[in-house]
Amino acid sequence: MPENKKTFDALVVGGGIAGQEAALSLANMDYKVLLVEKELSIGGKMIQLSKVFPTLDCAACITTPKMSETARHPNIQLLLNTDIMEITKNNGLFNVNLTIQPTYVNPDLCTGCQLCEWACPVVIVDKYNNNMVGQKAISIAFSLANPKVAAIDMNHCIHCKKCEKVCEPKAIDYEMQPKNINIETKTVIIATGFNLFKGENKPQYGFKKFPNVIDAMQMDRLIAPTRPYNAVLRPSDGKVPDKIAYVLCTGSRDSSLENAIGCGAECSNNPICSQICCMYSIKQAQLLMGALPLADITIYYMDIRAFGKGYEEFFQQSKGMGVNFIKGKVAKINQKDDNSGDLILRYEDVTTGALKEANHDLVVLSVGVLPNNGITKVFTDEKLELDNQGFIKSIDELVSPSLTSIDGVFVAGTAAGPKDIPDSILSAGSAASEAASYINSTL
């Protein structure tokens, strides 16, 4: 990025599947696009997934070509590990202040050889694998990262400089500092995605208290092709689980959350359906039936909402494969006192009204979708409005769903509300089309 202020046709905030689709759509129309991502790689949450429903296509096989196309497109410039500090509007242009955070590795010199990782003695948790395994204090974000460049976590670095000694291209730079830059853009597309509900905000389910209670994203990593282990193992003892339970609507359609421990306003009394939990749980159940053919898999649900193309057939297929569905409201999960690590799940059987208990050796919380709306704080002269659930408000949801309360700012993907992957991609195309029309109208 040159030191003088640079002007773009569009700024896309977020490098997930929606952000990439919006950026590519505009770039293919010959608009100059700046894509800003706060993480070390583009890819978003989709690159962490095993497969997609209902086709069970490989998520990485879909995402990695798009990541490569985005990174290499001549009309797209990427800024990674970058925070947006402020956006103001002046004379029809958006002035954007950005801070590029230091990685302490020169990306122009790093070859991605990973010799620095092998030399580093410090092990930290691997966020890509949802803290289930470790990684080094200097590492590449994940195996499919784009760009494939190492970065140092200075919060854990002990400055032993072993990485510097093995780095042949001399890419390590301990003196690297944050860099503040300013750009102008004609339009902005918000594609910041969503947050997942934190299981610990339902303390009665024992997440982080009982090691064999995990969330759905952790399970997706366990069954992904790039999984951390060679098999599906439960955390407490490395045992292959025999009886697996899914608890649907964890953090969704729940009026009790306002009293949950540490649950802020973003998830208090969350009344909405997250749309994806039923189907990703069924997807995981089918994949587990293939990986663990002798395992018993039970899904506790309030309602199965199979709303998309092929979703009802996918649901019926899973029942035919032997997945057990129980219409029940789970009240509490406890761990047995026999040091087995197994769990006792207490629930109300909705069909009979009876209170029952069931034993499982692994429980998966099908956590819901929450808004990721921190980007609203950077708009200082005009307010970017939110809807009643905290997502970015679409002011014309039926006709032009990507329009926001600020003229020239558009929203794509799950930043506007819960969506599955096809709907997120359609939403991104809509945002790109609206942004192109806006740019042309201002010429």
C-alpha cells in the first residue's frame, strides 16, 4: 500500500465466503476492490468446516479455489490482520482509517517453509481447531491458509530467537510496528459474518466443566479432512465414543439466557431460529455414521426446520440411516461419579410429557448464530442501524435486502442475519450488484 491516500471503488469488510463472493463479483465487473480481513488469512468459518449440507460436498474443496481466485485477482487488494478504526463520509466518498497489525514476519520474504514452527519451543492453543490441540507461538494460521505466511503471537513469544536462526530468507522482524493508513472508497460492503453462541453461557449443560461436552464447531473439526486427530476421539481420555448426543437450539429460541453467566446483550433472550443448526447437526450425524458405524447417535430437538432445497430429503435420509431423533427439551447435563467421564442427560420428552434421563459418552451442543456487529462503532458521522436481534438492519428486506441505513453502505451474508451458505452467496451477489449501481449513479 503506497503512503499517499489511495482510492478504491469498493471496500469489502470481511474475508469469509460472502466477502470473497462480493469482492470477486465487483472485481469481475472491473471495479477496484479493497478487501479487509482482521484474521491472518481469508476463508472465514467455512474453511473450518468438514462438508456442506445437504450435498456433503467438501467445504475446503469449494472454499480454497475461491480463496486463491480472490488473492490473485488483479482488481482485488487484500489487507490482512487489519482493523478498521473509523469510517467517515465526505463529498460522496468514504474516508477509512485502517491499522495493519504487525505479524513480525515480512510477508514478502516468508516462503511458508514452516522451519520456524519446528524450531519454536512455545506451544499455545490452536484457534483454527477450536483449542483442541496446540500450535507454536510462530506459525502459519492453518494448513490451507491464503496467504501461507507465518506470524508470531507476541503475547506468548519468549524471544528465544530460535525462529530467526533457522529462517533462511531472514523474514523475521521483531521491530515491526502497527501501520496506520488512510484510504478513500466510493462504497462499502459489510460482510463481517456471525459469532457462535458460547456454550458456557448455558452453565446447566456443563460446557468447559465436563470435558466430554463439546460444541458443534469442535465436532466439525473432528470429522474434517484436515482434522487434528486421525479419528473421532472424545477429549477426556481419547476414547472413540459409542453414544453421541446432539442438543439442538443451544443458545437459540431461548428466553432464559438473560440470566446466563457472562451472557451479554448480544445473546440475552435470543428468540430467533439460527436456521443452520438442525441441518449441520444432521450433516454431522451422517458423517459420524460413516466414521463410527457402530455408534449410537441421538438428536434432541424442539423442531426440525428443514427449509431449503433438498433439506427435508436429507433429514429423512438420516432417519433411514439410523440416527435417533427425540423431540425433547434438555434441562441439564451432569457427569457420572464413576470416573468414566460419561454423561447423564436429563430432558423432557415432549411427546409424552415425561421427564427422562439418558446416558451418553459424548454430548455435542448445536450452538446458534449471534450477531457480529462491532463494525457499527467505526461509522462516526452516520449511524449504521441494527435490527431487534442486533444484526445489521436491512431497510428494504423484501426488495433490496442489502441496503442499510447509510447510503452507499451495503450488507452481505450473515452480517444481516442467520443464513446458510447458498443464501450467503446470493446475498453477496445482491450486495455487489447494489454497490455497482451506486457507484455508477455517482459518476
